[in-house]
Amino acid sequence: KSQALELPKDRLTAQLGCDGLADFMTTALREDEAAYIDRIRALDDLQRKLDGEAGSLLKARGLSQERGVELRNEAMAGLVKLGPPDRVLDRCVAQFGS
């Protein structure tokens, strides 16, 4: 009965939300790094990819870095409402790769 999790249709919003959530989860998982090292590496890879792509989209839309931070926070707030963070991040990885 599990419904497919859908990220926001706007690519920038989805990327910023995924990046923010990955950053948050990576920070939390580092408390017990040895147990989560593979997940941390995957999230680090995702963040590196999304940082560049989202930065390009921000620039293409004529948005400042400060506005990008605001949008990232708004996007992350929306993503956490979609479901458990691990499922959302799995969808982020599936959509954007790592």
C-alpha cells in the first residue's frame, strides 16, 4: 500500500531540498560514522552532484546565493513532509544519482 514518493516537479526545488536533507542527515549520521559510513559516502556524493547543478540553476534564474539558501530551507521543509527521511533520500538518489 506504500505510495510512490514524488519529489517536487520543479528541478531546482527538488535539488535544493534533497541537498539540504542530505546535509542534515549526513551531520546526524556522523555521530556514529562507523555504522553508517556507506550511507554517509552516498549522501556526500549526492551533495557534491547537487551543489553544482543547483548552483547552475540558481545562476540561470538570476537568483543570489542568499536567495538560494532561503529556497533550500523552504524546499527541505517541504521534502520532510513527504515521508521518512531515508525514503525521501532514496528517492533523491534514484532521481538525481550520486
